[in-house]
Amino acid sequence: MDEKIFFERTASGIPVIVDVIPDSENAVFAVGVGTGSRDEDSRICGISHLLEHVVFRGTTTRTSFQISKEIESAGGEMNAFTGKEMTAFYGATIKSTSDVAKNLVADIIMNPLIKEDDVSLEKEIVLQEISMWENDPESYIHKIFAETLWHGHELSKNEAGEAKVVESLKAKDLREYFTERYRRPNMAVFAAGATDPSDVMNWAETEFGGIKEGKKITRTTPGRTSRDYRFVERKGDHSYIGMGFSAYPADHKEASALSILTAILGAGMSSRLFQKVREEKALAYSVYCMVDQNSDAGSMAAYMSSTEKNVMDCIATTAQVCKELRDEGLVKGELERARNLIKGATARQSESTNNRLYRLIKRYMLTGSTETIGERMRKLDAVTEEDVMRVATDVITKELVVSVYGTNTSKMKKFDIGSIEI
């Protein structure tokens, strides 16, 4: 698990990060760009996501069908993802055809056409994706909670974009954005699996070494959040709840202790929230807790769904569980259970080349550093009960933020967040 992660830079300064996985039969290559939804102003909200789609529509050397045919003939796949602070494009193949993945990733980054016809077609796809997401309440509550927590700050912008803005974007807008952002010093090159670091370095130097310099992205760190409540109406008798607190950025020294605290609260069926909210009180079918981290801020939040009559009890019970943990401490065996739960999930995820690549990209793009699986495990092993309780005292505060996506009732609309004791 503790294989070395190789880190070098091209002559022009582009970071090249490689995670060699011994005995892997797969190879995956990617380019990450440090721009995402938080870097978009109101005129272009959703442009990173739309551009992520459009570059696959064709390049100066290949049509979209040729791209698909080449990667699938090589036993692989191509894809991309957009976040609040990054966009990444990757190609994965079996190790014997890895050159195909490298060539195609380089092609869509260096030679995208971004034609008006292609933008128009892909807008229809993205608008359907936004609509599909808005009709998936279990996902949509995350958007509502982020907007409530980071109200007025750039982190409140969602990755998918706003439908009306996406509809208005033109190829000219995408080309300008691409030329400005998808350049040094915002780029990094990644590889994982059956790869040779010197070969990856040569690929990065040959394909991207001469790329021009673009605009360096600057961001504003959010201030401390305050207690808040937001209700958003939906049709149907089921309600979705997101509630939590601002927490730590990805590179914070207490990040591992925060992960364990979060697991104690809401990871797995033996967690405090699952036991109290579902098993003891039968208030919700689904309940879990998670951490969301950015380069300069983060959050710890619980999510659950229930019928309308149970919503207020869900909120009060969740707050009570958080308060009791902070005020009364851990019970015997709780720390080890949570630690092992995270370590087990980390170990299983490490067996996937794509997961290893995603972890590599996210870690570097958010923190500017790398972390092996072994290093992650040792950090978890080093967390003490005192560490967890220090973080609980720091994070679980009166600045509770609650969002509800549910049935329009006077009880929901008039709910007083100040009535919740925490």
C-alpha cells in the first residue's frame, strides 16, 4: 500500500504526478485544471461543466465517433468530471494499449474544436443532466445545503451550473474561457496503474510542455458561517434534510480526526445517527454523515430523508446526537470501530485504478501535495480520542445550518432554527 508517488515538473513548470501500482493490468492518464464552479461569475455559471462535455465532441484530428472508437478498441474509456475547484479529463486502457489513452487525452486538451453546433448539441445534454439532478432529491439536497452554508460566497455555486445561464452560453464564451484557464499555471498531469514515471514525464513534456501561460486563478476564503435555516419546496410527501457545520479545508492538520468524528456520527449502521434516528426512533429510512472539503474551507453534514411528519424530530434528534458526542465524549471501542471502517473503505478503494487516480487528482488539486495509501493509514492510526474530542468541540457549535427540501407546510416555513439546542 505504501508505494511511492512520483512528482516532477516539466521544463515549463507543469506538475507531473504518477502513482505506480505494481501488477496492475490498467493504466489511466489525466490532465487536471484548477478551475471549477467557484471560479465562474454569474454570467457564465456552468461553463466549466459544459466545456467538460464539449471537448469530447471533436478535435482538429478526430471526430467524437473516432475518439470513442479508438478508446474502446483499446479496451478503455474516456471521461471527465467537474468540481467546485477543478476539472479533470482522463483516459483509461489496459496496459498494452496505454499509448492510445495518452494520445486521446492530449488531443482533447490541446486541439478541441469547440464549434457552435457542438456547443448547441451538448447544451441539450447538460440541460437534461441538470434536470435529472434536480429531480433526484437525495442529490439535490446537497446543493441546497451548500447554498445555505456558503450563502453569498463563491463556494455556494453548484458544479452543474444554472440552466438559464447554460442556455445562453456560446462557443465564443467557451473558447475564451478555455484559452484563459486551461493553461499553465492551472494545469497538472496525472497517471496511475501500469505506468512508467519517465514515460509519463516524456509524454507530459512532449504534449504539454509548450503550452502557453494563462490567467492564474485567485479565490476568496469564506468567513465563519452563522446559524441559518432554508426551506425549499418540492412536490411529494417525502422530505430531505441536510444539516451540519463549517469545518476544515483539505490540508488541515486535523483532517484525519475530522474523518473519524464524522464516521462515529454517521458512517455505517452502527454509527450514532443510524442507531438513534433510524433504529431507535424509526424517523428516517436513510441517514448518514459526510465531510466535504475544499482548498480553503470545508463542512461536516448529516443527510437524511423522512416523511413530512418526522422532519422536525429528525432535526432535533440529529442535533441532540451531535451535542451528546461533543459534551459527553466517546464510548469504549468507538474510536477503533470508526478508524477501521475508514481504513477498510480506503483499502478497498485503492484496488481500483480509477479510484486511485481520482484520489491523486483531488488531493493534489486541493492541497498541492500528495499522499500515499500508507501515509493515509498512518495518519488515521495516529488519531487519539483527545484529537477527536478537540475537533468535536471546534466543529460542533451553535452555528448549525439546516436545509430542508420538502412539503410546503406552515410548520416547515415557520421553523425557528434558534429553537434547536446544540
